[in-house]
Amino acid sequence: MHRPVLTRRARTPLVLASAATVAAALLATTAGPASAGRGHGPSPTKPTVVLVHGAFADSTSWNDVVKELRRDGYPVVSAANPLRGLKSDAAYVRQLVDSIDGPVVLAGHSYGGAVISDAARGAANVRALVFIAAYIPEKGESAAELTGKYPGSTLSDALRSVPVTLPGGGATEDLYIEQAKFHHQFAADVPRNVTDLMAVAQRPVTSAALAEKAGEPAWRTIPAYALVATQDLNIPPKAQVFMAERARAFTVKVKASHAVSVSRPHEVADILELAAARSR
């Protein structure tokens, strides 16, 4: 299987690593008497990987990634992101993270990236943040703002809205991707029989959540990793690269749609395991 080339923009000059070097580094960091290594069953020394889905998806979007992580001995929790508001969603995820004993690698897809950056702020057990085709906002930025920072997103033309009332009484709207446009917009590299089901089961996000401004980002103090989906029609790849570079994240580019956790679960699992191995 083709392995992507990973790059890192750090406080030192940019480092380029070949796929073979990255694979060797992953094997080296997971080998030894204190670790079960890849494919050798559970190990108490491995951090728990917490996966946070984004808008228009649900926890099942991580299923194939979860299979790989569990096969390689990682404890995994796939959070049910409420998608109601950035601060409230982050508080929900933070309570989940706080309930976990031991170190955590916290990963977010799409809007889930903004959620994990807020949720992990000040969390002592979060050792790495992994952004999968995700927003990596700076303080004061919103997902909606970052979507339009560079050309390439066709998301707005694919949306339909439904007026809803928030628990506190305020009015907003739920946003869905139109089912007929879901395959092309969200997951063009996933078989249509799969995306037809994803379109029906999609979780809506409120427009208020996408417009809500981020707080102080956790990626300033926690090591960041980013996977850029180069065929993404939701978050432009140029925006993903910009945010990853700004966060000085170890970055991998994968030829994939926005639904990269479904179409390329092996590559997603690889960067998660690399972050986990380096966090110990």
C-alpha cells in the first residue's frame, strides 16, 4: 500500500521524512519490553486514543480506524460529539477526557478539530492532539471563517438548513448536506452504497457552532499532528496546510476526500499511532 510522505514544520527548520523512515520510526517507538508493539495485543503502557467526529458524521465514521488501533493494542473511545456549540461541545469532550485514567491522545476530524483544541486546554493527561482533515483554529477564529480563508470549498452550495431551538431557548439552524450531494461533497472516494447510508445517518451541526469563535488553543502547549486530505471539498487543502504549519504540527498529506477516516483508515491509524508512540 502506498505510504504518504510526512513533513514536520517545527521550531527548527522543516524536516522531510521518507515513508520508510516514518514506518521505521513507528516500529522503533512501539518495540521493546515496555510495549506490546504493533499487532501484539493490549498494553497498559499505551495511551487511550479518544476520537471526536465532526459535522455531518457520527462515531461510526471511525469504525475502521478503531479496528486497526484495537488490533495494535490501543484502548480507544469514540466520543459522540453533540455538534451544538463549540464551547459546550468542548466541555462535553473535556469531561470524557477527564474520566479516563492515564495518558490520552485526542483526535478530531473536521469541526472536531476545533472541539479538541478547546477541550484539551489545561488537560494534564492529554499528550498529543491529532487533527484529521480538521480545523485547527487560533483564538478568535471560527470554523466558518477558516472554511472561506482559501478557495476550494463547495460546502455552502451543498447544505440545507432546518430551524431549531437551542436548549437555552435561542434560535439557530441545523445544517445538513443534501443527501443527493453527499457522496460528491463529503466522501467521493468512498463506495456509493456506503455513502448513501452515511448521508441518511449524518449528524447535523448548528450554524451557531460553526460561527462560534475559538478560545485559547491547546495546540500551543500540546504537540500537534495533522493529516491533510488533498481532495477535500469541505475544508480547502490550502487551509488545512496553513493551519497545520501555524500549529507547527507534524503533517502527513493523503490523497483523500474529507471522509478520510472512512476511505483511508490505515493512514489515519498510522498517524494516530505515531503520535501515541511519541507521547510516551
